[in-house]
Amino acid sequence: MTTDPEEKRWQIILQQQMQSPPPFYYGVITTRIYCQPGCPSRLPRRENVRFFDTCFQAEAAGFRPCKRCQPDQSQPMDPHRQAILAACTLLDNSEEEPSLADLAKAANLSPTHFQRVFKQAVGLSPKQYYLARRDSHLKDRLRESARITDAIYDSGYRSNSPFYRQAASVLGMKPRQYQEGAQGLNIAFYTCLSSLGWLMVAATSIGICAIEFGDDPDSLEKRLSARFPEAVLTRDEPGLQAAVNKVLAFIEAPNTNLDLPLDIRGTAFQRKVWAALQEIPAGEKVSYAALARKVGKPGSARAVAQAAAANQVAMAIPCHRLVRSDGSPGGYRWGVARKQALLERENEHRIAKDESIRR
């Protein structure tokens, strides 16, 4: 049984059984149509599928509902649905960021009300949505455009300098390397069994770029190759052994934070969330809502959850310490069972440490 959340969803799709209400929705990038599990249409290829929690997320990402399974009829109609979708379209296609006042006026709402309903529906503020889409457009343009400068301006940047200041954090490498699918980038990786399943640690010359769990080494290697299709991947690199040993030791005795040099990429908001996660001591838990307040974005618990889900270095950025407000674990990129195991082990070490201090 796979512990990868997306693979679990794919297995549900393969069962071709309709459920009410649908547990999720999936879009097919080749047709730009989204469906619900059990749709009688021909099954898509796995690599062309994208998953969404709600119809609104699928439509905001540019997918239209399937006429056969009619997934948009499975959720109550949001009175602001069309206004928010129109705002998403405007944000997607604008060369310059529209003002909040202009977006609210087009939706016939006050700026405060528009900001609130937009964030509730999409999980991000209009500004966060615009910046995330701009970086997404940039990555697409870099793949398509012959000139980096063209890609920068086509994606909505007003000049080169703002982009180059954050290029490494957004792309994780030089723009030319990203444009060429990380061509020439050397990535060493090592896979081994741990008490939580198969583990992969991968690194560039800068630092660790991936710490992942999986059900077998082949799927972990394929995942890494998909992220960096033109990189030079070196398996079982001896130079990684020290980092791997450190990760394995942390899994068994997570009594401190996992301190490793990292080479990670993400949006400004994602990096802010990841930095805040690294400040959570081992053995402690923080709710999504509390972390949203800590990063100065109260009410953005969903956006914090999405940033945590984008983390690709397990434990080094301890997103497993994020829980729901009621104390339940919530989701985890590498499976809730692994999250609970890490939390339980950290709690045991915290209790043992407290008892030792009292003695």
C-alpha cells in the first residue's frame, strides 16, 4: 500500500467508482478538463494528471468541468464563484499586478470583503496568488523561450534585476540551467532503507536538495529525475554518506533539529514558512493557524499548509510538526503514518529529556 498521497488518489481513480461527495478532483493537462473519481471518460495518463481539493481550485488553475461526470455539480454554488474566477483570470493574464481596489471594483465588492472571500476560496491573498502565478509562468516561459530576458518580461517582471535577486531561491539553480532542464547540474543521491521505509537523500554542490520517503528506490529515483530531467544524477555517492547517516540517526532519535546545508527553491512566502518551521523545537507542535500568525499572515492557514506540502526536504524543514487546531495531524507529503511516527518519537525524547533534567 503506497503512502504517497498523490499515488493514493491515483489508485482511487483507477478503481473508477463514483463517490458522493467526491474525495477530490483531478485535472488533465492535455485537455484542460477536470473530473471527479469514477468519471466514465477514458482514463488519462498518470503524468498528465493534477489533483485538486475543490472544484474552485481546479477552475482557478484554468481547468473546465467535464461534461460527462459534471464535477462542478457536486459542490454548493459559491455566490462569489464567478467574480473570484474572473479575478484569477485577470491575475493570470495581467502583465502588471492589478491593485486590490481594481480587483474588488470588478467583483463589485469592497476591498476588505473581496480580500477575505478571495483568500477563503483560493487559499492565498490576491498578491500571493499573482506572485505564485508569475513564478509559475516564468518557469514555463524559460522552457519555451530561447532568451532568458524574454521569459522574464513575458512572465510579468518589470525588469531583470528583481528576478535575478531571487532567481536562486525561486528556481534553485541558475536560470540557464533551469531553462535547459538543469542541464549540466550534478546531483548526487543515495537510497537506503530506514525504519520509516525507503529513504532518498540528494544534494547539489550547494547542499541537500531532497530528502524523500517512498515505497521503493525506483520510484524515488524517478521522482528526482522528473524534477531535474537534464541533470547528471550520480547514485550511491560516498560523499553523501555522512548526511545520510545524520538523517538516519535523526529518524531514530529526533531529539534536536536536523542541521544540514540546504539547496532549496520556493516562492518568497514558501521560504518564509519554511524558515518559521525550522524554528520549531523538536518535540513541539504548532497549528497551521498559529504558524500563519507567526509569519504575519493571520487567516492564511490554508496557504501555510500548501507551503508545507511543497517542502521537499523532509525533517530538515520539519513540516511534520504542523498540526490542525484540534491537535489532529493533518496531511503530510510522505504519509500521515510517517508524520505520526516522527511526532511520537520526538515526544518520547522530549519527555525523557524533561525527566533527566528533573533528576
